Amino acid sequence: MIVLFSCDPGHIRDDASGSFAKRERAAEEQYFRKEQQKAIDSLKGHLHDEIENHKEEIRRLQESIKRHEEKVKKLEEDKPKE
């Protein structure tokens, strides 16, 4: 039985719209879950890029340290003995 009138004007009884409302809520929840997952995936991609950039920077700095250590070693070898 569908009742089109109730005490509250413009209100359709839950019996009439219950399954439609449930379906709409489920679709809305699914939409927001997908949007949240997209945001998480985007963040993960950004973080992976940042990790790779930091690894590259570490490699570059380690090479720089090695060059400086070699220069120090060469200076010590070339130092005149007293």
C-alpha cells in the first residue's frame, strides 16, 4: 500500500520510497568510496615519486661524499713529510 499523504506536507511514506532511498544511499556511498580510493591512489603515487626523488638525492650525495673523501686522501698523500 502506497500512501501519498501524511502529516508532513511533501513527505512520502518510507514504504513507498524505502527501496529507492536505499539504492540511492548505496550508490552515493559507492561513489564516495571510489572517490576516496582515487585520492588514496593519487597520494600513494605522489609518495612513491617522492621516495624515488629522495633515493636519487641520496645517491648523488653519496657520490659527492666519495669525491670529497678522495680529494682529502690525495691531499694527505701529497702532503710533504717533515
